[in-house]
Amino acid sequence: MSNLRRVWRTWADHYGLDGERVWECAMRTAPLATFAEVAADQDAAGCLAKLHELEDEDARSGDYSAFPAAAELLRALPAEAWGVVTGNYRHRTLMRFGRLGLPVPRVLVDASSVRQGKPEPEGYLAAAQALGRAAADCLVIEDSAAGVEAGVRARMSVWSVGAIAVDGAHRQYQSLEAAVPDIRKWLAE
């Protein structure tokens, strides 16, 4: 079970809700919309505070790992050539990167940097601008349906990595490790 799924299940347990229903909703909506749908009788600010508390704890002490080949790939990339677009917050992303020994991106577009998260393209467009690149010249590597949709809507090349096929991706790889040779080739071109 992914860390994010575990966080949402713990949040659901805290409110006496069905964890699977909450997770399904959380994967298609932003947190405030999730609260409105699954916990309309609860204070949204309190729900968000509890979610942030759980996510911060997970960033500090959760059990997770980087995709195989991620560290090597990121270390090989010039700092000005890549960034991260995440629906999470900068401090958590930096904690996780630090714990995993991953290089820190120069460009990091987080939840506080955009008005609308994935599947809206705003985050990817902001990253392209910060990198000084046209959207059409950017390659998005994603592992979520919302991220693939955001990259496609930003008119970028989008490759999906992970065991589950994601509709809309221009290419699909079983793992990041399998995609690395093609990523390097794409960057060289």
C-alpha cells in the first residue's frame, strides 16, 4: 500500500469513515472537495489540519523508497534540465528527497505554487516557465492518471511509469528503470 493511501486510510479511520471510499474520492479530487464529499458534517479546516499532520509524520518517518534508478538518473541530469511538479508541499518533498538521498531539484512546483493541481496543467506549465523551456520541449515522467492528464493538457510529451497502464500517456513503461535509456536518448536529442 502506498504511503499516500495509508495516510488517507488513517485519516478516514480518525473520522470513522470507509477508508476505501475515501481513497477513491481522494484520488480524483482535491482535499477540500474530498472532505465535502465524504465528511460534509466535519469542519473542513479541521479535516485539512489532520491530513497535514498525518502527511508531515509520514514525511518524517514513513517507510518508502525511490523508484529504482531514480537517484542515478537525477544525478546524471544537469540541474537546469529538470524539476518536480507535486501535489504535495515543498517541505515534505524536501524531507523525502533528503531521506532518500535524492538530488534536490532547482525547480519544485508544489501545491502552494498553483491554484489548481493535477489534472490541471498549471503546475507543469509553471515548471516549464521556470526551466525556461517551451511546453512542447518538455518531457513529463508520471505515475498517476491525474499527472498524465495534466502533462497532456500542458501539451508536453508524457511517459507513464509503473505497473498500471495510464490512459493518455504517449509511452508506457513498467518501471522508471525501463524508461531510463529512452529518457536519456530523448534528452540527448
